Amino acid sequence: MNGDRFAAEVTVIGFDGDDTLWHSEDAFARAQERLVGLLAAYATGAEVLARLKEIEGRNRELFGYGVKGFTLCMLETAIEVSNGKVTMTDIELLLEIGREMLARPVDLLPGVAETLPLLADGYRLALITKGDLLHQESKIARSGLAGLFGTVTILSEKTPDSYLQVFGRLEIEPGQFMMVGNSEVSDVWPVVAVGGWAVLVPYPLKSLHESGFSLHQSSPRLRTLTRIDGLPALLSGAEGPSGATA
Amino acid sequence: MNGDRFAAEVTVIGFDGDDTLWHSEDAFARAQERLVGLLAAYATGAEVLARLKEIEGRNRELFGYGVKGFTLCMLETAIEVSNGKVTMTDIELLLEIGREMLARPVDLLPGVAETLPLLADGYRLALITKGDLLHQESKIARSGLAGLFGTVTILSEKTPDSYLQVFGRLEIEPGQFMMVGNSEVSDVWPVVAVGGWAVLVPYPLKSLHESGFSLHQSSPRLRTLTRIDGLPALLSGAEGPSGATA
């Protein structure tokens, strides 16, 4: 039976950070609400969010992911949507929102603090995130989880190639690796594509640049869980015959 | 004689990127000049630069190094120095300066394109930079030098510990490593402190947050060169009896 168990040969579990181990997207959502409120005299909420998404898209190649680039995009959006009529006090407020997002405490998702030490007993754990380098390092340090991870890798994009490089450094085959994360685009498909395993744990709020995009595909190498504390049962084969795929 | 040669046991040469292999600080200097010009009605150039330096200092822990954080600091400076009277057109201009800095072509320093392939013949080369993750990766890719480096490491800070981690990954002793860079703070002292070798190649423009700081110390494990193409002679022992230390 062991050979049929989901991810039976896995020795390394990779975890995404933002919105998998700790809250992140909720702060972006709150910042967007404040941007919408601030621009209420100039455009509807939907118009503001559409413009923000467009501006984030055109700046993605230059800015990448993370709070600093997001703050610069909010500023561009405020100026464009208001035709330059937004006040300097509003600009200061947006700068302040960015600093608040960077400074806010790390808030772990339910089940994370209990589950990761259990998994660290039987597996090597790797943290594989993307975003602002310093901000990610700071969140890892403040999470209280850093000691559980044998390796920490911060990428600008999570692609099949970047996962293959991680496997090389860890000296494992793809089939020995399972990724746990909230993003199909970053945590699931590039891993499954190169022969690894993946567990999707969706975050209630979807990031703006991913909304509208979903694979809606099943794979024998993918499971979906509603909470991370379902992992030990899934890995021990106690999940039941049909798996926990949603 | 061989044992007395500078860095005789070195097998890996680490290179800093910004202002060592390619121009970077000149763009920050030009951006600062434009900020000074834009605020000429409100303060002297010295006052503007002093305020910018103070704002960069207080945001360093949140922003780290790199163009995006620098852009946010220029915006804060413009608003503070003008008491909120700076125009929205000026804010837009500062946002545009940031995007220009991120998008500008990689401009190699003199001697780099010729010297690195020579060194790659006898040594393993490692690129060790700090700054915005995506921007650094993009500059490395556009530099045309990526193929010469066995490893590329992007750090949020260059500390003795971070160099020791690099040595661990490269599986070398500190005495087998030599760092080449333009910054005493980042490229020289943390390397020499843990038993490595260092070659300082100063950049004509010193970065604002480092000006006023200099070790002015000599070490048998440190040499100073005016151009990177002095490296092959230095490493072959052809530098002359007293070394090239300034």
C-alpha cells in the first residue's frame, strides 16, 4: 500500500510563505480599500481596482512582487485616476500605508504553528517564497519558524526552472519533493510540471494579479486542503481512499 | 615564493555587482541632482541631500537597498522639504525617475568584459550582490556575464555571517575565497574578518550612506586597485614587492 500513498517517496516539503504560513494578501486588500476610499470622488471602486491592476501589470517586469512596488503602483494609480488632482496629504497617506504593510507583525495562519514541528520530525522542510528580499527575510525571522527550515530560498519568480535549481541544491529528485502553497500559478503547476508533488491550501482572498486565473485541473500529484493541519493525515495515508481533493 | 603571493590559496573569486562590474551609483547621483533641482525653491542642495540621507536611514530597516526603496525615500523627501507644496507633476517625475533607473541598460565598468573571462580560466567566479532581488537578477542577465559565474547570490546585507554561509554552500575554507568590490563596508571588512581575502576597487562616486565612513586600515589580506583589469597581475604575483595597496 505504501507505494500508492500520496507523495510516499517525498523527503523534502517546500512551503510558500505569504498566505500559506502567514497572512499577507489581507493587508494588500485593506490597502486597496483605502485607495478606493481616497479616490471615491474620481472613480468607482471597480474602476480604481481595474486601473491598479493594469498599472501593476505594466510595472511587473520592473518592480516584481512585494510591498515597495505595490506602493509605487498605488501612487501611480492615485495620480492617474484623479488626473493629478489627488492631494499631497493623500500621497503621504499612501506612502504611510506602504511602510505600515512592511512593518506589521507576522500573523501565522491557523494550524501552522502546531503542524510544522510535527512535519519537521519526519521531513526536511524548505521555505520557498517570492517578493521583496529584505521583507521576506524579516518575516521569516519574525515568524518564529526559521529554526524548522533547513533551507530558505527567496525567488523573484517561481518557475519550473527555479524549482529544478532548488532540487539541485537539495540534491533530490523531483519525486522526492512536495510543495505546499496557496497559489496554483506559483506553488502547484511549476512543481507538478517537473515531476514533484503539490498540496494547494487556498487563501480566502485571491491576489488581484491571479484572480480570473485558475487551472481547475486535477493531477494525481496534487491535493487540495482547506487548512495546513490536514497535512500529517494526508502524508500518513489517513486521508481516505478518494483523497482530499476539492 | 608561491606561498607568500597575495591570495595564493584562493580558488573562488567573489565579485560585487553594482559599481564593481557595472555602473549604478551614477544613476543614484543623477537622480539626487534632479531631486535637488526640483526642490530648489524650498531648500539648498545640501539641505535636500541631508534630509534624503536621514529619510533613507530611518527607512533602511524596512526598505533595504535598491531603487524602489530609494524612489519612496525621494518622494518622502520632496514632500517633507517642501512642506507638502511640491506639485503633483513633480511627484510623477520622481516616480518616472525610479522607473528609468530600473529600466536603464547595464553599463559595464572599464576592464570588466576583458578581465572576467581571463579569471574564469583559473578560478571559480561567484557573483555576490545586494539590492532589489528582481532588479539584480535582471542586471545580471543583461550584463552578458552570467555564464561566467558558477554561483549567483543576492543578499539583503553583506555580513561576516552571510559570507560564511556562502563559503559553506561553495564548500570552501575562508582562505580560499577572495572578494572583489567597491565597498569597504560590504565587500572588504566582513570578508577579511572571517579569514578571506579582499580587493577594493573604489568607484569614483561614493554612495551617500557610506560617505564619511572608511576603515583606512591596511591588512595583509587586502589590496586596492584603481581598475579591475589589475587583477590578473595581482593574482600572478606580478604586482611588485610592495603590492598595489593605495
